[in-house]
Amino acid sequence: MALIVQKYGGTSMGSPERIENVAKKVGSFHDQGHQMVVAVSAMSGETDRLIKLAKTIQERPDPRELDVIISTGEQVTIALLAMALQKLGYKAKSYTGAQVQIRTDDAFTKARIKEIDDARIRKDLADGYIIVVAGFQGMDEAGNITTLGRGGSDTTGVALAAALKADECQIYTDVDGVYTTDPRVVPEARRLNSVTFEEMLELASLGAKVLQIRSVEFAGKYNVPLRVLSTFVDGPGTLITSEESKMEQVIISGIAFNRDEAKLTIVGVPDQPGVAARILSPIGRANIEVDMIIQNVGADGLTDFTFTVHRNDYDKAYDILDKTSKELGARAVSGDKKIVKVSLVGVGMRSHAGVASTMFETLAKEGINIKMISTSEIKISVVVDEKYLELAVRSLHAAFKLEQAPV
């Protein structure tokens, strides 16, 4: 008998019929003798509807009150799922984040979990109940309702699994696992049997939308085995675990890409200490996240400085950089919103040479110019023109033979 935590997303909980199907799936695990804790999201589209409703009253809703509103979406689905389980003859109880005492900090709309009181859940499990917990929410020290930010239900599931020392945390979604890349771009993309926490964290941060980044960080920190599965298609899914137990020892595990990139360059700034800070500090103070950074080799006492930001932040960042350029006496500011980032990810890079050269040669053969390069131990990212995204991903997927299962 195992203790299993399952998380079901908005699509899985999208209608009463789908909720009843989830109840049957959860019940089948309980029938096998497993203790079951289930974290659920609101119905798909419900959180957006509630945010829109709040904005009809306040253009910029008060964060505390917004959390009160948007947390109600999960309150509906936990009750419906508990009722569906009871209808099938199971003992089931639903709990909000506050009732379970998922304690968070007080950063409304983006709170972080500090601790979970698992006593009530353990008692109910011992009494034979299936426990249904609202994802995405918790309670701060003052008793205020808080929410964990977009995708926070994944984090709730992993945090519950960590607190309960569950045997596995299963994340059910509308895809049947983690793929070598997006199958909509490369139909030959292959589902991975396993991937490391480190690789999944890179893939998630670089554009793969399968799991929320914070949930992967949490799972890696507490070594919670994660499995990504489909609610609608039976199968083994993808196991996300530590590198030591990883089965597929391949050089490259996957290709991630991000369409939401924009590039800014300040030309002809003084090549001296402190200039990078003077350029990026105002950007940081405006709460704009910077991704890739390149500074050219200085010449005649001047240098060029280039960085990327999220496309939504481009106009704001450009205005700030333009002001900074005048203060520094720079020659010009330029930008480009029609770029994308393509990244190779794999722990095998640590022990295999030639990955970068193969990547660059493949792109060159397709006539794709590389604008920026960034590397780490297990990833290589390049920025290219937006129009080359799909060609770049397809050609790299073929060059590294990712459609072939490892021997």
C-alpha cells in the first residue's frame, strides 16, 4: 500500500462529467489499497472569469480581496469531487487550503508555502477517507486567504506530497507526459520515460509548459518523485526524479523554446566598472526580469550591452533604457521584438563534447543566424529570428535523433 498524492488541473475538472471521471480514476487507486490525497484546480477558465469580475469593480483589484475571490474556484471543485466520490461509495472529505492549514507568507496573489500541518489529513487517511484539497491557496499567519500564483495547484500537490512523505506525486493534465519537444511543432516528438529534476527545471524555465517551475523546484528540494500523466489517456507518463535513478542516459533530453522574447541593445557605453549595474538596476527596479545578457569586447573605451526581456515588458524596458542611454552618453538604443529562444537541455552535456558545435552547424545549414548564445552545464540557448522558430526546432530534433528511443 502506498500513499499517493494526485493533482488534477483545470481541464481535468472542466465539467461535472469530467469531475465524475476523475472520481472513478481516484477510486480505482483507492481500491488497490492506496491512501489517496487529491489536490485540484478550479474549472478551466474559472480563475480568469473571477479576475475579470473583480476588475469590473476595481481596475487594479486590492490583492487581499482578489485572493478571497479567486480562491473560490477551487472551493467549488473540491466539494464537487468529494460528492462524486461519495456517490461512488467512497468516504471522502474536502478541505480548503486554510482548513488543511497550508501556511504561507503574506505575499497576496503570489504567496509561498512555509509549512503544512498534516495531522488532520493523516487522521482522516487512517480512518479510510480520500482527502480532496484545494490547490493554489493557503493562509498567512494573520489568517488571511492567500493564493500561490498561476500554476500554484502543482505546487500544492508537491508540497502535500513532501509534507506527507508520499511515495509519489502524480500530476494529471491534458498531455500524457513530458516530450522531447512540443509535438505540435515536431510530430515525431517522443514521450520521455523519465527526466531529472534539473532537466525539468530547465525545460520549464525555458518555455516548456507542462509543469509550473516552483513545483519542480519544490520536488527537487524535498526529493519528491513526480509523475506527469494524462487524465484522458491511460499510460505510464513521465517520471521526474533524481539524476542517480534516471533511466535514459542520453546527451539531450529535450528542446524547449520561448516565443515571448524581446531584445534590447544600448550602443557605445563607457567600458568601465559599474556600467552594467547602471544599465540593469533601473530595469530591475521596474520589476522587469532580464534573461540573457551579452557585453561586447570593448574598443576605444566603449562597448555595446545587449539583454533580453519578456516581450510584454519590451516597451517599458525600452523607455527606461532610452533614459539611461542619455545619462551615460551612449550612441543609441535599439531593440527587436521578433525574436525567439531555442534551448537544448540534457544532463548528458556534462560528459559529452560537441553538442554546441552540432547545434551551431545544424542551424547554419538551414541559414539560421544566431543573435545571442547562453550556456550552462546542462543547457545551450540561442536567440534567433522569430520566423525560423519551427525550422530550428525541427532541424535540431532531427540532428540529435531525439525521435529515437535510447537503446
